[in-house]
Amino acid sequence: MTTNIDPTVPDAARAVRVSRVHGEGDTTVRALDDVTIGFPRGRFTAVMGPSGSGKSTLLHCLAGLDAVTDGAVYLGDTELGSLSDRQLTRLRRDRIGFVFQAFNLLPTMTALENIVLPASLAGRRSDPAWLDRVVAAVGLEQRLQHRPGELSGGQQQRVAVARALVGRPEIVMADEPTGNLDSRAGAEVLALLRDAVDELGQTVLMVTHDPVAAGYADGVVFLADGRIADYMEAPTPDRVLDRMKAFDRVAAGAGARGE
Amino acid sequence: MLIRLSLANLWARKRRLVGLSLAVLLGTAFLSGALVLADTMSSSIGGLIRDSGAGTDVVVRNATAVTDRPGSQRGGIDAALVDRVRAVPGVAAAEPVIQGYGQVVGKDGKALTGNGPRTAGNWVPDPALTPYRLATGRAPAKSDEVVIDRATAKQGHLVPGDRVTVLTPGPVPVTIVGVATFGDEDAFGGGSYTAFDLEGARRYVQRDPGKVGTIAVRAAAGTDQKELAGRIQRALPADTQALPGKAATGEAVDAVEDGFLKVFRTFLTVFAAIALVVAAFSINHTFSVVAAQRTREVALMRALGASRGQVLRQALIEALLIGVVASAAGLAAGLGLAAGLKELFATIGFTLPARGLVFKAATALTVLPVGILVTAFAALVPALRGSRVAPVTALRGAGAEQARLPRRRLVAGLALLAAGLGMGIVGGGMVGLAVAAPAVLAGVLLVAPAGIRAAGGPLTALLPRLRGAPGALARGNLLRSPRRTAGAATAMLLGITIVTVFAVFAASLKEGSGAETRKVVAGQLVIGGSSPAGWAGGGHSPELTRRTAQIPGVETVSGLRNATSLVDGQSRQMLAVDSARLDRLFNLDVTGGRVTALGPAGMAVSKSAAKDRGWVLGSTTEVTFPDGARQRFTVTGLYDRTAIVGDYLIDRTAWESHADAALDAATVLRLAPGVATGTVKAEVQRIAKDYGAPPVRDREGFVAARAEMLQTLVAVVYVLLALALLIALGGIANTLSLAAHERTRELGLLRAIGAARAQVRSALRWESTLVAVIGAAAGLVVGLFLGWVAIRAIGGANTGAALPFAIPSVQLAVLVVVGAVGGLVAGARPAARAARLPVLRSISAE
């Protein structure tokens, strides 16, 4: 299935007929199977699917962390497959912001040092005004000199979001950013991402299995067995939950038939 | 069950297994190498000696031995005895053997010197009685024909037909007619051999037609060595001795074993011990790191019901398994190391007579238990600490290492440090050193983590500014666990401390000996006296000494001749000198009587030797010369300065009639007032050309040359200490790669958010460099202090001659740079590996 979420807006990131095959011979696993999808600028898109549906693999491929077996991945107009490791590294550093599920921060650095790490890796200084604005937005003014060990899980994720935003990347990719948080801390992080899109015009792509998290997005892409199964505009947690249940029924049915 | 779990554990964590094994292996390999090298030398030298005496059934020799130093000669025996021995029933052949000093001069007029005795003698025609075999040419037939050993021939590019000069020690022009091998070797160890015919050897080497050195006897078939020796003995005069061949070679082998080899073995063992101690700290630290990494694992086992004892036992079983396997590997690696060391020594001018490699069971029986025990002990403390992990830690997630530093540790460390410093400064002496060294070291090790926490931040503050993000990362990792950083630097600290103490010691010794030599030598010129072999081996003809005395402007001259004899029955090194104007040649700081004009029965003795023996002016003592003659000497003078001249001085005339070899080890010249040293020096050099051109130096040149003599020894010691540093660096590399392994996710995250491979590499390399620099800098400070205490202790023990405290700043600067660069190199591999980690797998790593 080919999905073009909003043809009127240029895509921040795009996958064209992408396949990703793990293993060889009998143990071959098709994590992505001929996926074509674009993620328009200035939108918050969630990617959902059951475990093993290929949602994390899609994110990794879009970020240049994983190489595709077939097809092409674009960040803006840049085709990632033709880039060297050095160029990919620079691309991640300068054009993508990351938020992972856990272990987002370096334990030896303060919150502030973590936030400006991509810039200092590039040998640049962060724009101070923008830095202040981002820090204020994530509400960490009083915590900048603390080390990750001295912060709560929610605070740590907010530091990670700040780090992702401070470089004004073309796209922020979040991999289960609320997976390790309780619902209140999770809500704070999701609200932050929502604000980033609404107020800063940021593009956000988020992989999640939590219908509540998906409810913060502008749209939800559903993956199943490495293929795009559905797309939902203006999702609410309930609708997402229903849609996911349908997947479970299909999966259960397949299991009952012994496949 | 535990053993199976231990095995499974080891196998599952191969990276750690390799890390731990490497730490043990490095330490044991050196011990094994040292033992193998010593055994190899022992067997090679023993083999050479046995080869040389293999066909000789009985040796007839002078009964008097003035020293049991290997290679030294006894007095000669009556040449007429040869016929008397030949007449004894059961003697198949008896050949006179002459051996003495003989130095071949190369075609360029320079003596062909080497790392062993320069001998000359007679060509023994009976192949059973000599180990030498003609390789090319023929045996000498005239008294000016010689056969030389193949090593010398190669060194001087000499072939039969060449005409050269042999100094015996007077110059003898000869024609080389043959080149011989010692068995199948080029020469006997590092020595050289020149064989005249019997006539030539008598004339030039023995210089007494009535005498020969020894008689080598071959027994008739079926005759017992011992029985024949007894039979020959009955035909000999009382001062002559017949010894069975086996006993003679045994004696020679024992002499080498007890002398040089014992020293060499002790020397190597000391360094092996140093290496092992450094390795033990390295092993201990590696185990600590691994124990910290395993905290959650252990906690889980405890939560599941494993007792503290079981956890401890499991850790110890793992340590033992590693100890056994790695020690065995170290044992094997030692073989290679021994071969490498041998080559390395040879390249810095310290050739060891060693062939093949000898591996004795005793080596395994030493290395294996030592390696296993050291491993077990090094693992004990981390294992104990590990077993105290609370089960709840498993559930809590983080908490690999406690970040807080116990105050107790700091207080104890500071107390030890203060006690050590105080004892070193106030206490002094050997006792002070013995207390100060361990106290200071232990104190520093205890205080180190707190020190790193307190001082590490400010000291590395510039790094992020200079090196950007990688610098900041390196700094953060360095400070994240001060205890671990201190642990990683410990081996380096120990290694550098030891090297620094030694460097200070060597520099002070050099300066002290230089100052003493400068004080004692009053003459302006010195000939010779600085060969690596020291007084015993080299020298020049007394004829040269006599001729230089004739040079206009020379006021007085004396040769210094080694006159080792028995003084009151004990072997003592004496010097025979021209004592008439000795006060003009040496400032001996005479404390009583006179040291000039000793005459035929006078002896000058150092104050300390006189005190030891209870002598005063006028005391008499009996001296037994190498030829067996005894004579009473009267102590006529006492002096204080013993540099160069030693403890006992007699006049040349009292010595000459009892010695076969007339060889001046050195000659000192005093010039008349107002005479230019340079002019006389040039003239002396011109004359010296006829005698193999021994070095002619002014006083400062002589001082420098004497200092050079220390240099080879110093170089050898540096090589051995460098190995200890290598072990320390290996430890740093090891823990760094363990750390990198532990931080896989961190590294993955870094790469994911845009750190280039080069930046990851750079951060880790900086980390290891900083660890090395911290260890090196601390070691330097501790080493300088302990070196200072040691120098003072030795100065105090040695009455009068206090050593100056000299800091070899260039060597020490090089040392720190080597340490830093070593840290960089040590970090290179782990850093490169970490940089190559696949990003995706790293972030999702457990």
C-alpha cells in the first residue's frame, strides 16, 4: 500500500519501496516489505503496530541508522543510501533530532552539556536565544547543572527532547519516548512534542505502541507484517485502540488457523 | 554445580575472559621469560665449558688459587713437568697448555675488543685436548704464526695470510695461518682466542721459557680419570695439582654458576618480581572492574537464593580457572620473551652466551603456582566486595559502583602518607627507606581516588576547551568514578615510581663516581682504564707506560696493575703501582703513614679495610701470590679515598716476579708544571698506536669514560623496567576496552546523535592518555621522593662518601612523555574497536 499523507506539503522524510530483510536463507525475516510513505513537514505523525510489525525498523532506516535492503530513503532531497558513514553521521548530527525510549543521556555530563552535545560534537555553539527558549519550553531552567543520575525519568526524557529540538533539525524522531515513563511524565513529554509542532513548526515522527501517545499526533500510520496496513487522520486514543484490536483479531485468527 | 556455572559464566563473557587472562598472562610471561633466560644461559655456559674440557682426562695445574673468579689464571708450573707426566703409566698423551692475555689489533690499528676475555695461548695439536677445530687454513708452525677464532676473524675481516699485531700485551707482529671454531661455535662466548705454536706462546704469552700454564692429559683406553690423577699427583711436586677432568670442568661450571650467573639470575628475578607486582595491581584492577560490571548479575543470583559464600566461591573458582589457563599461556609466552630479551640485550651491547632455549620443569613449577596464587589473591578483595552486594540491587537498576568515597579510606591514606613522608625526611637510613617506601606508596594509593576527585576537575578543565566534545567526554569518564581511574593508573604509578627511583639512583651514582674520580686522580692524563670489562679484562703493555715516562714534560707515571692475591688467606683485589711518586698521581687523602715508596714489602691500605681487619700502621700480613709464593707485608700507609685504586696497594716491584701476565689496566701521567696537556696527549697517542691504540684521555675525559661504563648496565636495567611499564600499559588498554564494552550503549547513543567515529576514538584515546599521565606524574613525584630517601640512606651507610642527589631531568622528561604516548597507544586499539561498533546494535545492547 502506498500512502501519501498530504500531497500539498513537501515531505521531511520519505521511504520509497523500502524493504529490509534480516538474516539469510531459512531464517530470513522481512522486517519491511515494499514500504512507500512520506512524512510531510510540520506534522506530528505516529507509527503504530504490533510487536514485530517493523515500526522501529522503519524509523531506524529513515534515520540512517539501519541500511535498507531494497528501495530508497530520503531526508528532504537527500537520498541516504548513497551516503558514506561519515556523511550519515553528519546528517544525524545536523538534520535529525533523536529521542529514544531509554538511555538517552550520557551519565557523565550535566543536563545542559547533554542538550548541547550535538552542537559541540559539530564544534559549534548553540544559538543562546533559541537554547533559552527550548530550555524554557521543556521547563528545565533549574535543572541544567544536574547530571542524569540526579533527574527523574520524566526529567531525563525532557532533557532528551530539548537536545532533539535545540539543533532545529528537519525532523525529530522519537522511538517509544514514553515507554519507560508513568502516565503523567509521559503526558508531559508528549505535550512537549505537540507544542514543538504547533509552536515551533517542527516535524515529529514517533514510533509507539501506546494508543494514548498516538492520540497526540496529527495522523497515525499502522504497520503490520512489514507493510503499511492503514492510515488514520486526527486520531483519538479510543479510535486507535479499536483499530489495534482489529489487528489483534486478525493475528489471533491467523494463529487459530495454524499459520 | 558452581564449577559448571563458573565455566558457563566465563564462556558467556568472552570479552571479560580475555581481559582478565591478558592481565595474568602479561605478568607471568615475564617471570617465565626471566627463568628460561637464566636457565638457558646456565646451560649454554656450562655446555661451553664442558665442551672445552670434554677430552681432557686430567689437568695438571698450580695448586694456588688466588681467586675463584671464572676466567682468571693461576700461576704457571714448571715446564719440565710435561715429560714427567708423559712418563706416568696410563697417560696416552700430555700436552702443555699456555693461556694468557692476547688482544688482536685490527687492520685499522684499533684493538678488536669485545664482551669477553681476550686470550692467547698455544695451538694444541691433539684434538682430544682442545675444543678448537680448524675451520680454514692450518695450524701454526712458526712462532710468528697464529690461528684466530672465527668470531674475531669475522669482526676484523681477517683471513689466513693477513699480517696483524697481537698485543700480549707487548705488540707481536704475526701472520694469520688459520681460523678455528670453538666446537661448532665461532668463539667461546664473547671472548677471543689467538693460538701461537708452543714456542711462540712460551715466548710471547708465558714469557718464561721454564714454565707452562697447565698440562692437559689424555688417558690411555680403559684408564680411570681419578686413578690416573692420583698416579700423576704422586709424580708431582707439592705446589702442583693433578685434577680429574670432570672435577676441573665441574669446578669451572660452579665458578660461573656462583659468580656471574648467580648475579644475573638474581637480577632477572628481581625484575620479574617487580613486573609481577605491577601485574598483580593490574590483575586486581581488572577483577574490580569486572566485579563492578557484574553487580546486577550477582544481585540477581542473591535474590534467587544464592548464599554469599556461594557467590564468593563462584568468583574465586572463576579466578582460579583464569589463573591456571593464563599462567600456562604466560609460561609459554615466556619462551618467546626470553628469545626476544636475548636479542634485545645483544643489540644494546650486552651479548649473552646462549644457544637454544632451555625450558626446565622448575620454571613451570615456579610460574604456575605463582601465577595462580597472584591471580587468586588479586581477585580476592573484588570477589569479597562483590559478594556483599545486596539482593535488592538487582531490582534497583543502576548502581554499578558506589560513587561515594569512604572517609575512613582517605583518613587512613593521609595518615600513612604523613607517616611515610615523615619517616623518609626525618628517619633517614635504610630503616627509614624500608618504612617510607611502602607507607608512601600505600598512602598514595588510598588517597588517589579522593585526589583525582578533588584535583582532576580543575586540572583537566582546559581539555573540553582545547579538544571540544571528545575532550569533554574523556574528562567526564575520567572523573565519573575516581576510584576506578585511580585503579587503572595504579600499575602505571608503580612502574614509573620504580623506574624513577632507579633513574635517580643511576644518575646519582654516576655523578658520585664522577666526583670521586675527579677528586682521586691528580694526574692530567690517563691511558686505558675504561674498557667495559673493567680492570680484570683489558689493558695495555707496561712497555707503553715505560715509554710515556720518557716523554718530555711528563713528571711521573704509574701503571695500575691488577694484583689479585690472597691476603691472610682471603682473595683480595690489590693494585700494583709505581709507588715512588704516588702522591703526585693520586689524592688518596692519606690519614696516616705514607703511601709513596712502598718498597718490596710495604703496603698501603684503605682506612675502612684496615678497620675491618684490625690493622694499624706497622701491622703485618701474609700475602699469597698466584704462583704460590708467600710474603709478609707491613702496613706503611692508610688512606681514605678508594675510588679507582681500591683497598690494597703494593709496589710493582713486589708483584712483578710473581705474575705471568704483565698488563697495565691503566696508566696515569702527571705532567710537569706549565706543560700543555694537549701536546703531551698527542705524543702519548702517537706512541699508543704501536700498542693497539688504547684510549688516551685527560682527566675529564676519563671521568666521562668511567661514567660510560655504567651505561650498558643502566641500559639493560631500563630495558627490563620498560617491560614493567609495558605491563602497566597493557593493564590500561585492558581496562579501557572493558570500560568501552561496558559503555556500549553510551557509545551507540553518541554515534546515533551524530558523533563521528573519529570523535569516539579520540575521546577514548584521551581517556587512556590521561590515565597514563596521572599514573606517570604521581609515580614521578613518589619516585623522586623515594629516590632521594634511598640516596641519603646509602650515603649514610657508606661512611664519608655521601652520594649527591642528582635528578636526571632529561630521562625523567622522556619517561613521562613515553608514559603519555604509551597511554595513547594503549588506548588506540580499544578506541578503534569502540568506534567501529555498529550504532544500531549498540543502542539496543543490554
